[in-house]
Amino acid sequence: MSKAWLKEVFGTPKPVIAMAHLPALPGAPLYDRSQGMAGVVAALVRDLSRLQAGGVDGIMFCNENDRPYELHVPTEGVAAMAYAIGVVRSELHVPFGVDLLWDPVASVALAHAVGARFVREVFTGLYSSDMGLWQGAAAEALRLRAQLGDNHQVRLLFNTSAEFASPLGGRTAAKTAKSVAFSSLPDAICVSGTMTGEAVEMDGLAEVVAEVSETPVFVNTGVNAGTIGRYLELADGVIVGTALKVDGHTFNPVDESRVRTLMAAAEKARSAVRA
């Protein structure tokens, strides 16, 4: 898969995608009924304003607080996320994507409905996870994308080292990524730590990059202002959530000063690469 689409979508060959974590949605245990969907939208508007003012290259909406996570997102969750994105879409000035944890098929359907440019999900593999036995659905998701007429319009970012889970089988992360790049038609490969906010090991990242040289590789977790330079030396982009929050806590609001600091470090790193 060519890497040219990164610049076409984001305007830079090494984009920084920031997470827009929605509060818990209807049906989830942590949903705030007193605030309702108005509260969800208000929190989203606040975070989007700070992320875009801080200069990120793209935004990814995610139902991060729908804990405990499900492997098949219920109808009310899909509908609520589509509604929230629809309300705030006019406020967006950068490309955006979606991720419905942990349902690749629902994520592709949502992307089509709201006009997202990309999806991140665990599309492939079999895992022993916090949610039970977890099986990917790449064939179903890609066929749905084709049926909806969005073939290669919605880019698919494959997380091949799933968080909150251990793969069943003996292949290394690099060999798994190589196999996925060949068999499952990803637009990009994402490399993660063991859970949200956990750093990705540089040696492991280097091995994945070497195995999938024709496919873009994103660092998916654990990126911060101190590490982004090293990661962008190897990877084609990063996805950042926790490091952009107040006090570096995943479920806090976005801290605009943290966004600006990280983007300054990202631009310094990208300038060095261009030089």
C-alpha cells in the first residue's frame, strides 16, 4: 500500500492524529443520564476546540469511556456516536476518523454515515483479551466498505498489536504485521503498547517498519512531547490521546497547552526529517 495517501489526506507525510474521546454513550454503565447527549456534545465541542487550536493534523473520534468494552457495539452506541459527530462536524477544520471500540464493522458503517476519512480498529487476529476471546473481522469490514462505495475513500488503519489483549499464536509483532500487510489490504499498520497510554518499544517498532516498508506505520499509544521526535524518525505518523489531557489522564479534558507543546515537538521532528 502506497504512503502517498497520508499527505493527500492530512497535508503532511507524517501526521499527528489526536483522539477526541467521547464521554460514555447511552447504554454504557458510565453514561451520565442527568447530562444526556447534550453533555456528550458539550464535552466534544470543548475538546475539539482545544485540539484544533493546538494545531493537530487530524482528529479521531472514539467511544473510549464506554467501559467495559464490547466486541460488537450495540445499536444505541452507534446511533449516539453518529449523532454527536453529526452535531459537531461543522466545527471541524481538519480530516477526521472514527473508532468504535472494538467493532471494525460498525466503525466502517459509522465512517460512511458521517463522512470520516479513516477508521482505526483491530481488524485481524485472534486474542485472549479482557473482553474474552477476540476475533477480527477484516474480510467483513473491507467488503462492507466496498459495498458502500467507499473503497479506498475511507482509509483503514489496522491495529495489529491489540491493547488489553494477548495474541494467540507464536508470531512476532513484526511477522504478524508483514502477514497482515500482504493478506488483509490495510491502508496503514498501527503499533500499540499493552494498553491505552502505554509506550511502544522502539526496537519492536523498528522491526515492524522494516517488515512493512511499503505500508504506512503509526505509533498508536504512549506518544508524548518527549518521545514524538524519536517515534517520527521511524514511523509515518502517530496517534495521541492521553498525553494531550489535563495531567496526562486519559479521561480528563484536553489541555490546549499540552497540544501546542506536542505539536511544536512534532514540527521540529518533521523539519529534521525534511532537512
